[in-house]
Amino acid sequence: MTTPDFLATIRNESALFRAALADCPDRTVPTCPDWSTDDLLWHLAEVQWFWGTIVSQNVSEPDGLDHPQRPEGHESTLTAFDDASKALQETLDATPAGDTRWMWTVDEALHTAGYIRRRQAHEALIHRVDAELTAGGDVSAIDPDLGADGIDEVVDVMYGRDHPLVTFAPAKDRVVELVAADVDRRWVLQLGRETATIDGEEIDDANFRSAPNATATATISGTAADLDLWLWNRPTHADLARSGDQATLDAMDEVLTEGMQ
């Protein structure tokens, strides 16, 4: 598998995102129904501004950042997106991947400009899909290696990450294998529940952990791109093939019920 060029991905996916929304009426985003066209446009503008600022200013306490005010009107929001996206790309291009930067994960190995580059590549990718669906046009293809890397990130960071305050309890005989034949990759996931009390809030969620040596009781197969889209609760280009224990398949669906934006 070839490691994707994340900076090129940010550039290309951001351009596709903008093109899809440039002349799009302000309508409901089908994959994020609480958002309108301009909500989606502003969301990625603010995200790219935030991470560009984290990298360029080496911000260690992001809670203290003074966020820009959302502009009024579609054209002004487009301009804000252009400015934020350009600044993000320039600062990531100028900053060595190994330079330490703030990151919300507990894994200090991900506290780097390189991981921010990777995270923002996938952020731009998923929201480009949202933008194209909102505009009602064709959804552009996703590079298979980028899709596979997206699955890696979902499995290891977005869902399956460990946290010192969280207890994960595996569910007996609930192991699902994701298969992407187009890139010859497999991901074996032990399903279960994670519980914790954080800042007074009780957490009890369905989740999973990577378990490469476990024996799968169910399998979900498709292209790397479609598996990545499915994990993000976005429509796939083709139906995924599901086989094996139905209770395991249902348990995997439960994990994705809340979804990610």
C-alpha cells in the first residue's frame, strides 16, 4: 500500500468541496441534516482555520483561541473558506511533519504536524463527499490507498483508540472482519462496550478495538473507499457484502449509530 500524499489530498479535496458548493443553493445537507449548505461551508472553513492556526502559531492551549466570526452571506463564506484553506495548506507545507503540535488525542505520537496533515486530508475528503451530495451531482472517486488509510484512522484513532479513563469490555464471540479486496487489506475488530465517568458524565457506548489475531464471526466486504464511507455513515458507491453471525453484524451497526461529522 502506498502512503497517500496528504497535502495533495487536502488541496485536491478542498478544491472539489469548493466547486461543489460554489453555486449550490442553501439546502439541507443529506448526510448532516442539521446543517445547510452554508453551515457545511463554514464548518470546513472554521476547521481549516483552526488547524492552520494550531500549526502556524504552535498553539498549546486551543481553548484560548479567538475564533473568527462567521460571515454573513454565501459569497463571504466562500471567501472565508478560501482564506482558511490557503493558510492551512501553506503552513502544513512549510512545517516539517515531525514537528510537535497540539492534538486532542491521548496518543502523544499523533501530536505532530504530520498527523494534522493526515487528519485534515480525511476531514476534507469526507466533507467533499457531503458537498457533492448536497449539490446533487456525481460523487467523485476516492483513491483506494486513501480509503484504506481512512479505515486505519477510523479503527485506530477515531473509534478504537484507548483512553486511560475508559474501560473496554469485549463482547464474547462478537468479532467482525472488514475486507477490502481492492487493496488486499483486512481489519479485525473486537466489538464490546466502553464505560467511564469523565467530568461527571457517565459513558456507556458500543465500540471496538483492533484485534488482528481474533477469529471473526462476521465479515463485511467492499472496496476500501466504500468501507471508509460506510464507517463515516456516508453513502457507498456499491452495496457492502455482509456475512456471518447476524448478532455481530447488528453490534457493528450499533457502534456506527451515533456516527461522526
